[in-house]
Amino acid sequence: MRIHGKKKRYIKIHFAVDVKTEEILAMEITMDDVHDSEALPALIEKASRRRIIDEAIMDGVYDSSKVYRLLKRMGIKPIIKPRRNARLDGSPPERLRAVRLIRTHRNKEWSKLMNYGRRWMTETAFSTFKHLYGEYCMAKSIQNIESEFIANRGDSQTIKN
């Protein structure tokens, strides 16, 4: 969208959620030109300070060899839904297994097998955050935006209603 000749920018908020306790463990804020997978290392690092992470459940935007290698280095089991057009060549073994498994079992069966439905806890966190604090902020710089959202989040970091 363009306003007065300039492209309107927006921010993206990334959450790491403990699906067992329903807590937001970490939040990372980026501009719209930063790919989600680029925010992942900082997000996992922040979440790791609060919990031991043994598996990460993510959607297809994180389906890349780079993400699989990062998670392997950190000792985290990846549960990432392969993209529809996922290829089998040149990928880490964990990704190859995921692609073969989803091709063999189809989406619904794969989701049950991997217990992928737990990922929706993160979607609930986004929805709750937007409901409580809105979709807009007053700050202009990325540092001030982050401060504003952290201040809004306050001490209450659970997403339970």
C-alpha cells in the first residue's frame, strides 16, 4: 500500500509459546522486510533462557534446510509442516523424513501422527494479544515499538482466558 508516494511499512510480531503451560516465552519484533526464519534464532535463544526446548512446532514458512540445521545444532526436534511443493534433494535428514512422511500419510494423518495440532496454541496467543492490545502502536522506531509491546504485555504472560 502506498501513501503519498511511500510504501506503508508494518511490523511483525513473532512468539515462542510453551504449548503445555500456554505461556509466551519470547517475543521478537521485526519489520515487514525480514523473513520469519531470520527472526527464529533470536526467538529460540530468548525462549531457551526460560525453558529447556526439546521440540519446536512450526508452520510451513519455516520449512527450510537452514531452519532444520539450526534446530539440530541446538538439539531441538523439528516438527515443521513441509510445504506443498517440498523437494527431496539436498535437505537435512530430518526434513527428508518429514517430507516423505507427509507424502505417505497426507496432511490430516501427518498432523495426528506428529501431534501438530499443538501449534495452534501460538495462533491463540496472537489472537489474544491482538484482542487485548489492538493491532496498532504509537511508536515509530523498532526499539520503541518493542518497548511499547513489552510494556503492554506486562507481567501477565499466559494466554489463558
